[in-house]
Amino acid sequence: MASTDDADTNRKFAAEHAADFPILSDPDGQVAQAWGVRAAAGYAQRWTFYIGSDGRVLDIDKQVSPKTAGADLAARLAQLGVERR
């Protein structure tokens, strides 16, 4: 996960939601710009990139819904054949 929020904000978010994965802090938007998701206002658009173990992008979801993102992500990972841990 990447966010244009600062590291402290991301740590608080991760703790609040018991996230068991790292959140990249990109406050200057360089990563968002490099991946083509930086909006004109400076924040990152909500896209999901599915990246294989070989580093290749397998799929991109540009229509992420915060309400269903978790279930959508799990379903797409299953479709891509990614094993559950």
C-alpha cells in the first residue's frame, strides 16, 4: 500500500486498522507520479496494482471502491492464482 500521507499518519492508520502489511509514505508524490496515479491535487488515486513475485504487473484495478476493496482484492488474487497465507 502507498499513500501520499506522511509516515506518522500512515503508522496511525495501520495501527487503527491492524494492518499486517507495510504502508509506503510518499508525501512528495514521487512514487504516485512514477506509477501514473497522482491526481492534479497531489494525492494518489485509489488504484490497485497486482504485482507478481517476478515483479511484473499482472493487473491494475482503476475502479476501486473503498466499501468492497478488501473482498474485491481477495477475489482478484484468487483469480490470479495467488495462494492464501
